[in-house]
Amino acid sequence: MNAATLTYREAMRQALRQALADDPRVFLMGEDIGRYGGCYAVSKGLLEEFGEERIRDTPLSESAFTGAGIGAALGGMRPIVEIMTVNFSLLALDQILNNAATLRHMSGGQVSVPLVIRMATGAGRQLAAQHSHSLEGWYAHIPGLKVVAPATVTDARHMLAAALADPDPVIVFEHVMLYNAEGPLEAVEAVPLTGAAVRRPGRDLTLITYGGSLPKVLAAAEQLAADGIEAEVIDLRCLRPLDDATLMASVGRTRRAVIVDEGWRSGSLAAEISARIVEQVFYDLDAPPARVCSAEVPVPYPKHLEDAALPQVDGIVAATRGVLGRG
Amino acid sequence: MALPDADTARDLLRHMLRIRAFEDACAELYSATKIRGFLHLYNGEEAIAAGVIPLLDAQDAIVATYREHGHALVRGVDMGAVMAEMFGMQEGCSRGRGGSMHLFDAAARLYGGNAIVAGGLPLAVGLALADAMQQRPQLSACFFGEGAAAEGEFHESLNLAALWRLPVLFVCENNQYAMGTALARSEAETDIHLKARSYGLASAAVDGMDLLAVREAAQTAIDHVRGGHGPYLLECHTFRFRAHSMFDGQLYRDKSEIERWRARDPIDLFEREARNLRLLADDARAALQAEVDAEVAAAVAFAEAGTPEPVDRLMRDVYTDTPA
């Protein structure tokens, strides 16, 4: 069956449109999502289609409108809050951590917060050190949240519905370099919210990644295949909870792992995954797990320095060869 | 608004006496190490919860702060469940998971006990947004201290509520000190209700020690909000008679200031006024006090008999589908 091809942005917009059409409790709230059409044009056209009541432009008040999303979720709505970039979400971190992630527990299970927060993340557009970071790992640290990072057009199209169906707060990270990416929309009705996916099968080692790094990792796997190295590529999809079963089944079989994560290395999601591999399949390993992360520098503006700061295909290939002892 | 009738006057006095007796018992139980953590008592501020909350409808939402025992009690949360929460027992109103600062009762639409200063304001805005979008007639009442006015969330929330004309009743319990910092040491403009005006909210200030004045001002505010005229901020000038929490030498305020405010104890003021108005019999307070003391004793006994949650249930309620 031939799959339709569309952009990640269009897939996400279709997901929003369907969510709004299917459930009157769903509404969008965020900066410049309506009249402007969305900072990354994801919500373009939705104001005209659904009206100001459900496509709500907000003031530049990340904390208030994120908190209002939490309150509206408590009040029976299914809000989708858009935060322009993960860097701006730090202004709402009080609400996300101290309320969204905590209210269920703190109330002894009396309330749930069925809130979806979407935000752009990642570097690659020369937006410098206040618009380019990958802080998913911080959010994945927080009990009470679920954190997802759709990396494919199909996941972009369907993960939102899964997030909205979840009774707890879900943060959806959309990498800025994916919005223009085109890909096939598989003919599926739904995708699960959690669970990793094997994007390319292989026997020689496991490449583990998520979000905006997936295309780079797939390109690296392609290069490696030309040299006769068959890398298995796992897309985490969901960063909290992590799908240990899929990861360990793969690494236990290939005996080698490289984790590619656009976050900074220290205290990163890659560090967590590396630790889990060592804890769970240490005796199956033929080499220590390796990590390809961003350089520990605020993301610089010049293109060549930005490129140098981020995981790139060459670095992934080199790390893979190193783990295989073929550097 | 008309004066309360005799029955209502009795109820109002009972509310304040219940809070006072409950708080005094908590202080003793803290010294006895039955209650731990932070403990913020409401002594002196009773006229605000007692003045505002009985005027709300059952379907209205309440968001409060870490000094919220009184709000829970006036709202009708069972005193035994509140005390059991102090004890960290699973019979507590938040199953013991929250403690003093996080009292919840979904049935009473009490959405906490928020212990981040100003952190509850966005929640109240969102609860009101949900009501407005679902065409429900209720409002959301949000209690917070004057210290919140220094936080960005206060300003963001007032603006958003006013911009969207949401049914939020903001009640500022201005007890003059944000922990140990006097209002004039942290704000150039010390009239909190004037700040609200700049965001387009209707607002007023009232003597928070005078229950009938609070009640009247609250009714005006509630009528405004229910009338679809947008949010309202009511600033109540009050004073906490006890320390901020339990570790506080109160070095930041003079004894004379405390005595001056204590001379205007809201319970005494109301009792005197209600008796003058012949709404209360001369012996009414003593009779109510006996009732309240018995209720507190029963609440303490209930909490003492509470059961700690088994440790193997530690991980429950992190997520909604976590098995019990």
C-alpha cells in the first residue's frame, strides 16, 4: 500500500484539527497560535475553522496560561497548551512541576490533570542560546508527567490523540528541524502513547535515539550499512516512561549500544539509558555503551559552531565504529 | 447586604470558633510531635474564610494557600479528615499525602492547599475558564496572601482573568507580612487592590478583622463576578496572631503591633457586635465553644486512631492508572 506523504507540520496540524473536531472539551491555548498562525505555523488556519473560543491567543504569560490549562483540565476540559520553545517553558516550570505533575499525588488521588503541553525543542535553526536547547531530559526526570517526542510523520499525526486520551499530563516535544520534514503517513488509525519502536532492524549494534536526532541516526545507519555494519535503530518515542523491555531485548541481542541525544551529556537522558543498559544487560555486553550528545556549551549562533555543538551523522558513525572496535 | 439572621450569626461565630480551636489544637499537637513539617496557622484571620466561603455555592471552586485549614473547615471538609491529614494518616482528606499545606476535597471543589506563593492563581483562572467554556454559572474563589503580589504569577493571572472576563473572585488575605517581610519592605505600592485596577479588575479593600464587613464586601464581589462582569479582587486587611510557621521567633515585628491587632480579634469583635444587634444571646459563645471543643477532641481522637498507609502503597497516585 502506498502511504501518503506529508510534512511533520501538516501531520501535527491534522492531529490538532481532528482532536478539536472529535471532542468539544479540547481547546488550544498559547502565544500567537491564532491570528499569527503559530510560531512554527502548526496551528495555521485553526482559528478560522474553530473560532476564538477554542483557539485562544494568550498574553506572554507562560506560567499563567500553563497553570490555566491545569485548572481547566481540573474543571473538565481537555486543554492543549502550546509553548513556543522549551526554553520558554522554564517560565512555566512552577506550574508544570509543582502543580501538573503533583496534584494527583498531593490530593491523595482525588484529582487528575488531563493536560497536553506541546512545545518546540532543539537546535539547527541558528536561534542561539535561548531558543535552541533540548531539555526533554529534565522533564523526563519528573514523576507524574509523561513525556513523548514524536519523530515520524505517523507519530506526529497520531500521538496527540493518545496524549489527549491519557488521564495525566503529557508533554509533547516537537523538534524544530522536523517540522519541514516529509515522510510517509502510514495507514494506521492510532499509535500507542508509550513504547519504543524499532525503526531499522539490525544485528551488529543498537543505536538508540529520539526526536530530531532520528533522521541523523537513520542516515548514519545507512552509511554504516554500506560498510557492512547492520545497526538496529530504536526510536524511544516516549521519554517517560522509558520502554526498558524493547531496549534491553535489542541490546541484549546486538551486545552493543550507542545512544544519541541532543541534550547535554552530563545528567542527560542518554546517561539514564546508559545506566539502565549497564544495570540490566551488563553481562550480555561486548563493549561499554557509548553516547553521542551535544557539546556542553550554550548553543552558539554561527552555523559552523552550532553544527559542531550537535550530534551529527559523522560523529554517530565514528562512535559506532568505536564501539565495534573498528574505529 | 442585609444583616445575618440569628441562626446565620450563630453559624458564622461557630465557623470562627472552630477554626481557632482547631488551630490551637494543631499548635499543641505540633509541640507533641504528632504533627510535623510546616504548620501555618490562621489565628487572627478567621473572619476572611468565615466571611467569604459561606456565601459561595456548593459548585463554586476554591483554591487556597498553605494556610488553608480554616478554608477547608468552613467549606465543610470534615474536621476529623483534616486533622487526620495533619497526622499523615490515610483517613486524611488528602489520604495523608499532602499534610497541612495540601488539603484537598474534590467533592467540596477544594483544589488545595497550594504551597508555592501565587501558584494557585493560575489554577483558579483555569477552573473559571473551564466553567465559562462549559457555560456553567459557578465561580472560582482564590485565596492568597499579599506576598503573592510580588510574584509574576499574580500579575499574569489577574491580567488573563480580566482579559477573558473570567468568573474569578481573588481574595487577598493581606496579613501585612510575607513570612518575615513587611509589605512596605517589598512593595512600593502597598495597596494590593489598586494593582488589580491597573489590570482592569474591579476591586475593593475591607477590614479583614470585621466579619460583617468582609461578608458585605464579599457579597458585592460575588454579585459582580456572577453578574458576568469579570473577575474581582477583594483585599482583606488582617493579621496573623501566631508565627508564620512553627520555627519563627517573630523578630521582624514588635510586640506592640501584635497587641494592637489582637485587641481587634475578629471573634471578639463579631461576638460583641452580634450581641449588640441582638443576633446572639449573651451565653451563645460559651455554648458554641463547648460544642467546638468537643468536635476538636473528636477530630483529634479520629486522627490518633488513624492508620498509616502501608509502605507497599508508596507509589500509588503518581499516575491515574497506578494500581492501588
